[in-house]
Amino acid sequence: MTPTNSAEQALDEALALVSRAPEGGAGDSSGNAGRGAGGGTGAHRATGWQRARDTATRAGSGVRPRTHRVPLAAALGEVLAAPLDALTDLPSFDTSAMDGWAVAGPGPWSVRAGGGVLAGSERPEPLTDGEAVRIATGARIPADATAVIRSEHCREAGTQLFADRPVLTGQDIRPRGQECRSGDLLLPAGSLVTPAVLGLAAAAGYDELTTRPRPRVEILVLGDELLTGGLPHEGLVRDALSPMLGPWIDRLGAEVIGTRRIGDDPAGAAALLEAVTTSTADVLVTTGGTAGGPVDHVHPVLHRAGAELLVDGVAVRPGHPMLLARIGSGTPEEHAVRHVVGLPGNPLAAVSGLLTLAEPLLRALAGRRRRPRYTAPVQGDVPGHPYDTRLVPVLLSDEHAVPLRYHGPAMLRGVAAADALAVVPPKGARSGQELEILDLPWASGGCFT
Ligand SMILES: Nc1nc2c(c(=O)[nH]1)N[C@H]1C(S)=C(S)[C@@H](COP(=O)(O)OP(=O)(O)OC[C@H]3O[C@@H](n4cnc5c(N)ncnc54)[C@H](O)[C@@H]3O)O[C@H]1N2
Ligand code: MOO
């Protein structure tokens, strides 16, 4: 089979998984698309793709935020839980903006004997009218100085200093408090701690910041057929999700506290039940076992755990059996509220679940704002699913989103080469049509983790 044929076959596989029109008619990418998830039984309706994302955001926003106080470096990528108020004036003293001379009054000036004023050196003696002292960028301005003259704009002759051009009062002096006064609001609570924020916080006198901790995530990889090393053989396949999900979820701004493998046997189901009921994580991400197969025990375990299914199947390809559940109410009598994101086992379907449910949930739990949506025109016609949204790996050029081959649900070859996934509405897109783009966290920048 040629590569093109095999890629097309994968598309057919994804599109053929719809057996009939959804109850209540065709859906769209922004709303109520519906079909039976979990094998097309029609037992319940899938949530529209955009609605599923909104539900995940609301689920995260509804959890009472925790806060902690951490050293600056540990705050990177977290969100400020308190406003960043200046602890000092900035600059905290009148500062020379240039290497040159601090002068008092009109020139020429008599040069002060001895060394100049350096950054960090002791408070300099006040200048008397007509006096000049050599000064470095960042050094304290002597009292009664009226200007700083850059070294390239003046010349020394004996003990006298002459300016080459007119000198304006206050030139090249950064006055104390120019950037902020002590107590000024520098950034509001809710701001993302970026490298620039760390720099500003340090300049403003902070050693620690009060932030919202990263949501804690435990990953549970289900499946007896998974190998941790070597070549696939005898019906066994390499576990592609354990190596991928930890670093990916890390890039989404969460703290991954562990990745565990869980078998398909009753002991595995018991281990899964124990994890969803007792884990210290804020979010459990499971992989596999979401569909209706004989050993797919995610649904039964969630039922046993008394979980509330917030999303149970999404009108998206690949990945439609994905789910989101909540355990616990977060009331003081109950244990803390915990969410479960059930990702389908097919690897690209798991990616789809990450972007559809895990990303908005973790973003909201971390208190991070959603990035503004953006679109790009797609290169070439893109086939659509009749009722469901499709997520298609794309490369971004200056002009276009270019769809990649090898985007079948079981394939990672396309997404591994991609910059982003394009959101293709039901029935497809024409060449040049603007499609929403979901950046992959490493391609977009902006992720300080
Ligand atoms: N009768 C139906 N069967 C299936 C339907 C359906 O609608 N009716 N949906 C299909 C879709 S779509 C998906 S996606 C999968 C979801 O299945 P599960 O979430 O239950 O996952 P598994 O059955 O455990 O595995 C599916 C597939 O993925 C491979 N897999 C699982 N984990 C990994 C891993 N860590 N690394 C690599 N590959 C993995 C697994 O071997 C299977 O090939 O259900 C369809 N079935
Ligand atoms: O085919 Mo399934 O859509 O989720 O991978």
C-alpha cells in the first residue's frame, strides 16, 4: 500500500466510525452535536466539541483555588494569587542613565579630583555649583547635580570639563520613582508569572511570590497489550502514551506527580478504583478503556466511585469516547474535589482529548487565562465528518495551515511533525477557509514550565 493510500484509509477509518445521524440532527463545531458515544449505541449523546471545552473550563474554574508562597524561580509558569505591589520606589535612588559626568549648574565645570562614582559605590559627596564628577551608568547621582553628560558629548581639558552641545537640566538622570512608587500596583492577581515578571518582581524587591500552585496530575495508562521497551511483537504494542503525556501535561502548566500502568484484569480495575478515590492529585488522566470493549473499565469504575460524568463522549474525531468526570463536591465534609479526564487509547485520539478536555481544565485550575482564539486559512480542501468536528495536525506557514498526512486515530506520525491542530467543522472546509488553530504547547511559545 502506498503511503497516500494508507493515510486515506486511516481517514476513512476515522470517518466511518459514524454509523448514523445524531439524535436531534447534525451538530456543529460550536454547539450541540450529538451522537451515541462508546460504540454508537445511542445510549447517550456526545457533547459538541466547543461545549465540551467550555464544560472543562467551567469545571476547573469551579474549584476553590489554593495558594502557596514560593521562591521566585519556583513561581515561573504559575499565576499570581495576590497583586504584585512594588515594595520599593523604582529606581530607588536618582540614577545615572549613562557613563559620563554628573555636573552642577552651567559649564564649563571643574573636575573633582579623585575617583568617580561607580554603580553600587557609597553615597557621593554633593556637587557644588560648577563642579563635575565622573559617573558610571547605574551610579547614584550626587546631591545638587543638575544633569549627566555622556562621555562622548564632552571633553576634558586639564582640570576643566567642556560640553560639546547644550546641556538640558535633568538629562540622563533617572529620577527616583520614575517607574513606580512603593505600593504601586505593578501587576494584578491572576497574571501569569513569566520570565519578565520574575525580573520585575526581583527588581521590585521580592524574594518570594504568592501564587496558585500548578494542578497536580497523575497519569494512569491502561492496557495489557502495552510494552515498555523493544519492538512490538505478537499482538503487543509499545506504550506510546506514557512517554508523551507526562512532558505534554507538564507543558500545559501542571505538575505530573506520577505515571502508573494499570492492567485490564480485575486487579487493574481495583487499582483504578483506588486511584480515582484516593489519589492526592487534582486531576487523574487515564488512557484507554473508555470505549465499550469487554475490558474497558473506566466507565464502570467511575460509576462505582460515585463520579459525576460532566462530559461523556465528544462530537470530535478522533477521540470521541473521551470523558470528563468529577469526584467529590469540595465541601469541607468531603475530600477535595478531583477530576478525571479519560483519554481514549488510540494515540491521536488521546491527543485530541488532551486538547479538548485536559488543556482547558488544567488552564482553569491553574487560574490561567485562555489565549485569544486565532484562525489561519487552510491549504487545500479538507474532508469533514458529517456531524462531528475534526482535529487535524497542520504545519503553519506564513500564509497557511497545511494539513499533514498520517492523521489516523492510531497514528502519531502527523502530529509529531505538526505545529498545531486545525479545527475542521462538520462537513469539511474549502481551500482558503479560515480554521481555528490549536497550538501545540512547544510550537506556540508562551509556556513557561
Ligand atoms: N465498537 C466500537 N469500538 C470502538 C469504538 C466505537 O465507537 N465502537 N470507538 C473506537 C474509538 S474511536 C476509539 S478512540 C477507541 C477507544 O478505545 P479505548 O479508549 O477503550 O482504548 P483501548 O481499547 O484500550 O485502546 C484502543 C487502541 O489504542 C491502543 N492503545 C491503548 N493504549 C495505548 C498506549 N498507551 N500506547 C499505544 N497504543 C495504545 C490499543 O492497543 C488499541 O489499539 O475505541 C474504538 N473502538
Ligand atoms: O477513532 Mo477514535 O475517534 O477516537 O480514535
